[in-house]
Amino acid sequence: MEIVSSIVTSAAEYTISTIKNHIKYLCNHENQVRTLKNQVESLKDARERVQHSVDAAMGNGEEIEHDVDKWLTTVNKKISEEVEKVIQDEEKAKKKCFLGLCPSFWTRYKLSMEAEKEAKAVAELLKQSKFDKVSYRAAPQGIMVACVKGFEAFESRTMVFNGIMEALKDPSINIIGVHGMGGVGKTSLVKEVASQVKEGKLIDSVVIVTVTQTLDVEKIQNQVADLLRLKFEEQSRVGRALRLRERLQKEKKILVVLDDIWERLDLEEVGIPFGNEHEGCKILLTSRDLNVLSSGMGTQKNFAVSLLNEEEAWDLFKKMAGDYVESCDLQPTAMEVAKKCAGLPIAIATVARALRNKRLFEWKNALRELRTPSSTSFTEITEDVYSPIELSYNYLENEKVKLTFLLCSLMGHDGFVEYLLHYIMGLGFFHGVNTIEEARYKILTVVSKLKASCLLLDSYNDERFDIHDVVRDVAISIASRDNRMFVLRDGDVLKEWPDQEIMKNCSVIFLSSPNISELPDELECSHLSFFFMNNEGSVNIPANFFRGTERLKVLHLARMQFQSLPVSINLLTNLQTLRLNGCALEDITIIGKLKKLEILSLAGSDIKALPREIAQLTRLSLLDLRHCTELKIIPPDILSNLSKLEELILEDSFVQWEDEVLGSDRRNASLEELKHLSHLTTLYAYIPNAQIIPECLFSETLDRYKIFIGNGAWKRFAKYECSRTLRFNLDTSIYLDHGVKILLKKTEDLYLDQLKGIKNVVAELHNGEDFPHLKKLHIQNGLEVQYIATENTQFSQLQSMTLQDLPQLIGFSSEEKTSSTSQQEQGNTSTKPLFNKQIVFPQLTSLRLSSIKTQRIWHNQLSETYCFCLPNLKTIIIEGCHYLQHLLFPSVARNLVHLEQLEMVNCKCLREIIFTGEITEQQEDLICFPQLNSLKIKNLPNLIKCCSGNYNIGFPSLKVLQIEHCPKLQEFISETKMEGKYESSIQALFNEKAAVPRLERMTLSHLRNVKKMFHDQLLAGSFGKLEEMNVECCDELLALFPSNVFGVLQSLKTLRVERCDSLEQMFEVGVGGLNIKETHAVDSQLMELYIYNLPKLKHVWNKDPQGSLTFRNLRKVRVMSCESLKNLFPASIAKDLPQIEDLTISSCGVEEIVSAGEGLEQPVRFKFPQMSSLQLTRLRKLKCFYPGQRTIVWPMFKKLTTDCSTLIKMLASERLRIHDELEFTKGQSLFLDEEV
């Protein structure tokens, strides 16, 4: 009865509870719906916030995170479909039944339940809306090709494009040419080819270089090196070529595009390998001249790029001008204008953009001008091409912009905006511009407009501009015709100076490295305002040369030699800009008479002392002395007299500043003089002695500066991206009252070295204030530094940070003791993380820590109220941090979604990279580094594993893996063994959890605890793209490739194994009970195999794979110092080596090169159609090539090198015919005929 009673009681309670729930739904349906509506409004607000962030990110060219995109889709669906349905059902619930006398209880009950359900779903979506980051920038894959502008996939272009692509796939073709007239679209086409081959994985890396009409080998070398991130240390051209060749040969598949070749270029002189020297290097050339390609460069296949046909031209024209050109009244005229562009893409683009949104009468006027071109004689340009570009020029907004464009055309490729600034200021083009900075902004605006009009192009950085050759030719023709400009370009030959009648009305003379024998004694050009001459030859400027040029405003002489300047220069009383760049200068005192001079540049000259007469140039606003490395003397009071000076450039120049002591005589300038320059806005200077800096030296007016203070590695200025750079190298405290504090607030690049007596850098240097503009921070050699910043300091723009040799560093920011800080951390500073939860670096992309004593870098848990401190981090380099035991916690690792490069070097105590020992996380067990492409782990003597715990670590983008000198490392990704699960006696470095699907290059060295390299079963796709593998000094390694992982060899091209003392076999064929004949056949892509110093190696292949594994691509094999090796190839592999060219075996115990085969038809036929070189040395046990009956065919065999006496017996047994003149002496070559 008690049991029955208990059951009844429980049933009653359950029934009552259920009834209560039902009643609740009936009574609270209005509250449930109201809650849902409120939640939906909040969700809509959240959706709008996220969408704003998404729109802004997409506007910046960023990729949207998958979870964000998925969330937005879910929210839209939830609001538009499911929630709206519930709200609509509310109206039904208000209706009554039984003639309107009773509410509809069932409808309200159902509505209440649905509303509660949807409210919970909406609440969950609201919780998910707090994204740390909605987007990311796609990481570059190797050497990238910029987005191709101007390429249109017309039929005429597609045929050429496809032909080039097929040629690139042909292994027998290395050099391809593309030719056509200037402006026809060759460059756009080859850039599109480069983009597609990179995207389609046909080529690994692409380098695009513009050669131009003036062949400059060193410039080409520099461009290639820049794109490959190679820095030359060699000074000679030959040395640089050798270095460049070595670097290019490291790229397995590379496309080198040499654009705009005008004459034969010696690729060997540049350092570009091709043909047999590097078969993976494809070269794509463009030129206007087919003969240059076929005869000069030896192209194997050429493709012509022709003009667009009428239909293609009209389609391009419409795209550039806008669809409105198809209106009934405008279309006939527009089509006629398009026809006059003659199918030339550059002409179509410039004319169409110039006439975009113009009215009909303007179109008709343009057509009239195109039908009656004003120029009839110019080189290499037809009138049909000339006229459209001239029209674009005519449509520039005013004469000043036109003149600016013409000056740009004279400057040519990769012109400096800064030079243009000097010219235009000297010519006085812009009225109402009062300062250099205002002029700079004005010129940048004009250059931007010229680029938008297609008359100028972007160059490789923002400080330069470029111009299309055809546009430049037309511009120079216009300049010569209409603006009385006399122009000689690089290489032009001038046999005699033009007669006086031609020259007297010239306003501009531009002589850019022409071949001139001599200049006239006197230049009678009374209207001349601009003169430029660049000449490295022996041409002298006569003393009276400038006598008839009193109106000259700009004079630029480059790379010339002057014992003294021509005396007639003192007559140039209107001269405002004088540039003597790269000149050999001795006496320049005459410059002091140029009273109107505003801009003076002696950049790159060898001047040793600045003459006192410079002080008379009281109107000077810019003095450029950069790279004047011989300048030792600037006499006192010169600089202080230049009271209007706005920009003083002493980059890599004068450093002999003297202290201004009352009553003492000085030989040189003092820093005190700079305080008299009240207009100074730009200062590039190096001050070795900080003690002589006067108080209040630097003021608020400084807007652009590169200031180095203190002795150290400041001998030469490097190239800096930041316009405000401040560097200290001090062994004494910094004196902030010298104006340094003013500069700190605006600094973009801050480098601090040898900070003596400073414990908190920001607190003591900057009173803990923010650095709102700081982009780069480098701090090193601070023996007493404990903190970098205060708790509240903000680094909102910081992109790069290096902390090096700071032995007392406790943390990045000092913080008060709070309840959130554990008592252990408060008592022991060594356990504190370097970065706490509150420090945020929203823009930081690069972090380098070197010789820091911290045990932890990050806090073990992310703050719930702060975003992750390093959301955009791309590079982490940790070196010499000997107290560091682990690098990342899982919560930190999961947030490194943009990380591209990770290096850990020389950290003695580092035991694991991702540590979970003190963490109890309830999150997913997957940690992924989606953008990581390079991982370097080196000299970590205590590293045991990369990650503890049962985590799956993903590296979907990893391309380069380097693990060296980690003697305790056993597993790359550790695997937690489940209870009862069989545990192999030998752990593999790479087990089934290793996810590296894109890995291309791997180096494993000095891993003395690794006995097995690969697990028998790898994760699907892992190592499938591995092309290069180096294994060295893994003393316990027994075998390399189990048979189950032969799929790794499908992409592997280079394998190098050396000094692994225990290695007995490399390829384990048919192990684990597998039947060789039943295994899936693998065609290895291996091309080069190097086996060195393996004393216990018995077999390269432990048994004959009998077709399950082939090496048909193998070309080079070198085996040395393998005393236990009895033979090299199994018979089935040796029978199928169609590509092998070079075989070297030395200092081995080899008795036979090919082992005996089973079940082979006798005699066995070995054919090596490409074998040309065989080197067999120090093989004392060698008996024969193959122990059974055989036939050997090697038709290309040319060279046999040996010192082995038994080889003679082997040759006799193989019945090889030998030329009579051969000698069997050590190191001699033997040339053999084919065996029949």
C-alpha cells in the first residue's frame, strides 16, 4: 500500500505541476509576446550594429568572418520568418469564440508557448552578437601579384592569354615573349597571367619587374630583390647577381616577368637562372619589338597583342565613359570618337574618361579635334594614337595642371613627388600656397587627379608616380611643340647644339643622360625658366653658359663634377630652386649670390664644408643635405641666419654638432641655432651627443621628423615608412625639457636603446600619457626597465613592437594591486603575465620579444569585458626568453586568427607551446591557426610537446615548418591515450592529429628523441603538398616513411637526409601485414634525393615495391658515407627511372647498385634515357651494377668519374664500349658509348 500511495502522490504532484505550466501559458501570453517583441527590437539593433561593421570592413577590402556571416543570415531568417509569424498570430489570439463571448484559450495557449520559445532563441542570438572582430585581411600567399587593373577578357586577349598559359605549362619552354605597340595592353595581359598562374597553383611565386627604355641592370636586380625580400650585402654587380641567382633557385616554381624590354638583356648578368640551370623558372617578356624578343632574348614562343577590333573597342569605351553614351542623341558621336581611338586600349581609356559626363557639344568638339590632329611628325606613335591622348591632356582642368603633367612626363618612370615639389615651387605654379607643406598637399592632389585620368600611374610606393610610355611620348611631343620645351632623353645623341633661333624661345630644357659631346659657350634662352641636366660623362659646363638665361627659376644639375660652379650662375638672380644632386663639389661659394633662392639641395654630393655664403640665402625655405656623407663642417651661425627655413634635411649627413659655450670659439654649427628657425616644420638630424641638446630645442611646429639621439647604430638612415621617427640611444637619462616630450606625443616610430635609470618607460618619459600616433615601438638594452607603460596608457595605432634585452622587465604595464590579481602573483612578480587582460593593441601586427625574463606572456583567461589584446597579430617572434615555460593558453591561441608567422628560438625552459595544465575550459577541443604560413621552432632544449591535453591543432595554411635542436621533443601534436587503448611502443613525431594540408617545406634537425617520423595513419590530406623535406641529426630515428604514408611522396620533390646515426631504412615497403600488390600505387614526384652520413642505413627501400611505388621523376641521386648500405635501388624502381640524369655514390659499402629482383624476365633490361653523369668513388666492395642477367641502355651517358679499381672489372662484365683515349685515373672522366 505504501508503494501505491507513493506512486499516487508522485503522479498527483506531476499532474499539478503540469497543470500549473499550462495555466501559466494561458495567463501570461501577453507578457510572453511583449517580451518577444522587446527581444526582437534589441536583436534588430544588434543586427544593425554588426551590419555597419561588416559594411565598413568590406569597404576596406577585408573578408567577413564565417561565423559573422552565418549569424547575420540566421538573424534575418529568424526576424523575417519565424518571429513575424508569432507576432501575426497575436491578432488571432485576440479573437473570441462562442459568438464573441469567450476568449480562444487554445490559440492563446499555443501563442504563449511559441512566443516563449522564440524569445529564448532570440536571446541566444543576442548573446552571440558580441563579436570581437567581424572581418580579417586575407594573408598574402608568398610573393603576391597585385589586383590587375585594366585587363578585359576580350576574345582577342583570351586567345593570347590561353596560349601563354599553355606555354607556361610546357616543360620544354622557359622563355616566352609578348609583343605589340605601346599602350596595346601587354602589361595588363601579363599581369593577369601572373595573377592566374599564382591563383591556380601553377606557379608558386611571381616577380614582376619593369625594365624600361634605359637598361639599368642594378635597378632590375634591386626590384627583383625587393619583391623577394632579399637584402644585398654585395657591392659589385657580379656579386649581387650570384646572390640573386641563389635566392631564385630556392623558389621551386617561379615566374619572372620582365616588362617593357627595349634591347637585349643579359639574364646571367642580372642573376636570373633559366633553362637547365633552373627548370622551374619561367620567364615572360614584353616588348614593342619582336626582334628584341626572338633574336635578342631567344624566346621560344612569342605572342602578338594586337589592337582591339571595333566591337571590343566600343565595349571598352562604354565601360570607361558610362552607359549614357548609348543614348539616341549621343551614341553616333560617341561611336565616332571611339573609332578615332584606333583600338588602342590606353587611348580608349584616356579619351573615354576625359569625356565622361560631358555634354553633346563637347563630344562634337572632341570629335572635330580628333579628326584634325595638330601634330603630324613624332617617333613611333601614329596620329590615331597621338590624338586621343592629346585630347585627354587638353581636357585637364587648367594650365597649371597641364604643366605639372608635362613635368611628370619629363621625369619619366617612378618619378619622385618630392622632386616635383621642388620644381613646381621654384616655378611658382600655385598661387595662394604659402608653405612647403601646403604645396606638398597641393601637388599630391594634382598627381592623384592625373592618376584618375589615366595620364599617370601608381608606382611601387606612395612617394613616386609612374607614366605609360605612349602617354609619355605624346606628352613630350606636346611639350616640345606647344610649350617650347627642348628634351633629350636617355641615350639620345646630340651631335651639335640646335641653332640659336630654335633655342631662344625655349622655356624648358631637359637633358636626361643624353650623349652630348659639348655645350655651347653661352646659352641664349631669354625665356628659359627650367634647366635640367643629368650627365655622368666628361661634359663641362662653360663659365658663361648661363649668361643669357636671367629668367631661370629652376636649375637641376645631377651627377656632374665641378671644381667650381660656372661663374655665370651668379647672374641667375631669379633662381628659386637649385639642385646639385650627386655632384662632385668643391667651391660653391657663388651660391651665396642667389638671393631669391628658396630651395637648395646638395643631396648625395661629396661636399665637405658648407660655405659661409649660404647664410646670405635669407629666403631659403628648404635645405636638403641628405646623404652628404663627407660633410664635416657647417660653420657657426649659417643655420640661424636661415630664418625662413621650413625643412632641414640632414639624413645620413652632418653630425659634428658643437656645444654653444659662452665665450668659446666654435668651428661648427650648434643645436642652439635651430631654435632661431621658428618656421621649421621638417627636421631630419642625427645628434650623437645628447648632452649638448639645449632646452626647448624641439617645438610644436615640427610635423615631419627623423631625429636620432645618442651614439650607436645610426650611421646610416634606413628607409622608414613613418614620417615622424624618434630614436634614442643613450647611456644617461633623457632630458624631457629639451622638447622631446612634445615630439613623443606625435611620434609614429619610437626606438629606445640604452635607457639608464628608467624603470617605467612611458611613465618617466611621457608621464603615462597615450601615444595616439605611435605605429612602431622598439625598446632594447634597458637594464633597469620594469614596465613599458602604465595601466591606462593606450596604443590605439601601434602596429609593430619589439622588446629586447630587458632583464628586469616585470610586465608591459604597471598596475595597482586588485582583487583580480592573485596573492601569489602579487607576491611573486616573476609569475605575472607580460600582458594582462586589460592591455589592448587593436592594430598590432608584429610582436618580437628577445631576452625577456618573463615566465608568462599572456594572462591565462581572456577578459570578459575587453576584446582580445592582439586581434590583428600576424607575426610573433620569441627568442632568448629563457624563463618562459609555455607560450600560449588555448583561449589566447584561438584568438590568433590572423597569425601568419610564429618563431620560437633559444628559450631554454620552454616545455610546450600551448599549455593547458592549469586551465579547465569547457570549450571545443579544436585550436586552429587559419592564416599561419610559417612556423619556426629552434634551440628549445626542454620542449616536450607543442600542446598538452587532448586538443586538435589545425594549421590549414602552414607552408613552412622548421623544427631544429629540440632534443626532448617526441610529438608535434600530442595525443592523449585513452584507457584501454593500445599504445604503440614507438611514438611518431607526426601522428594522426597533425593537420598540415598545405605544407610545402619542412626542416627537421637535431631531434634526438624522435624514433619515428610519421604515424602509420595520417590525417587525410596532411603533407599532401609537401615539396621539400630536410632531415638531419635525428640520432634515434629508425625509419622515415611507413608504407601507409607514401601519399606524402605525391608532391615531394626534394628529400635530404643526413647524419641520422640509427636510421636503418628510409622507405618501409609492405610493413604492417600489408600485401604489396594490393596497396594503391603511388607515383612519387621526387626529383632530387640526397643521402649523407647514415652509418646504419641498410636499405633505402627495405624491399622491392614491385610497382606500388614508382620514382619516374627522379633526376638526381647522391649517396655518401653510408657504410652499411649494400645496394641502392630495388630492380623494379631501377627499371623505371626515365628522368634520372645524375647518380653519385661515394664512401659506401655498396656491393651492387641494383639489388636482385624476383620474377623478372631475363635478361633484365635497364634503360636510363637521360642519364649523363655517373660518379662512383671509394666503393671498395662494389662488385657489379646488377647481380643477374641484364641489358643496360643509356644513350645520353657522357661522364663517368671513379677512383674504384673494381669498377674496371664491372665495366668489362657489362661489355661497355669505351673510347680509346680514356684513362682510369682518380677524378678523370670516362665517356662511354651506349650498351646494345
